[in-house]
Amino acid sequence: MIKSYIIGATAALALTATAASAATLSLVGSGIDSDTVNANDINPSIGVNGTELEFITGEFQTAFNGLYLTLDPLQDAIVTYTYLGSEAGNTNYSLVMGGQQFFNKGGSASSIGDTVQVLQEDTGLLSFGFGTSAPAGSVGDIYNDGVAVPDDSNYAIGYRYISDTSFYVLFDDIAGGDRDFDDIAMRVDVAAVPLPAGGLLLLSGVAQIHNVNL
């Protein structure tokens, strides 16, 4: 079981400043493909056009492949998800810890640079995903730590390595398998937190608690 917590911004910033660098990210498992991206229209600073991106499609996404957090013993990690934008006809969202945190359209549309921070206590696949709420023919979800529903081959999550502690994660919705990976984009960053600091966090900065079974 992975216990994770959505944390208050003040406590998160204080802990990040004292964290050791013992949390790393990697892409693991089978079913990982790669392709050159040429039509990504999100924030140019992502810089994926003309580069090879690794991705997992809906038909191969399982609870055993995806972006994986490795922690040293006796440490937690702060995982920061940052919204980078979207260029999509569909109404899309991201999922962090089972809650819809970023939206590309509508009254709750996210702004570039919006963040969600989560305290994660264990090594394992990160719990996030993407989905579509409209139009009706494209509704569904795909999870980094689970399956895609429906398990359509047009669905995909793209992964771009930045450093051992940072990745871009890029959604390709079910609309046609165009492989431009710009239907929603996030940046994922991790920073290790010594357990004593994590204990202080639970006393002062917890906003919500979620238990996630992998």
C-alpha cells in the first residue's frame, strides 16, 4: 500500500528546502514504445518537437508500467505536479491521487504553472492519470499506475526524461492517435524528505489524505 497526502503549500516549501536528494524517477515496465514528436503545440520550453518520446498506449497500460518513484529507506518524498498547458479539441483533465486537479477548459480551467504537491511514503508507481469528459465518444481515463478505460490504442501517456528527479508527462487523448502529446501536459518533480520532517508535516500542513492501493 502506498499512503500519500495532498499537502499544504507552506509546509511543502519548508520541507523541500531541507530534503536530501534520495528520491529518483524512472520509466519502468513493458509495453513502452517510442516515436519522434513533430506537432506538439504546448509551451515551447518543453522542447519535445523533433525528439524521441517514450510512451505507453491504452492497450498496453497496466498496473506494472509507468513512471516509478524510488526512495531510500526512512524517507518520504514530495511529488510536485505542474500544469504546462493543453492544445486539444476535447475537454480533458489530469488526475492526481484520484482527484481531478487540472482542467484544460471550462470554468475550472487551470493556468499554466498551477501546481499540486503530494507527500508519498513508499517506492512505487506514481498515482496520476489523464482523462476526457467530452465529447461523449471520447470519454475515458488512462492511469500511470493502472489501466486505460477504455483500453484504446489511441490513448497514450508520453514520458520525457529531464533529470533523475524530473519528467514531463504528456497526454494523447482518444481522439485519433495523432501522437502529438499536447492534449494535456504536466511536469513531475520529486524531492526526498527525511521522516522526522514528514512527521512535522502531518501535524501542520496536511490538507487531504488518500490511501492508494497499487
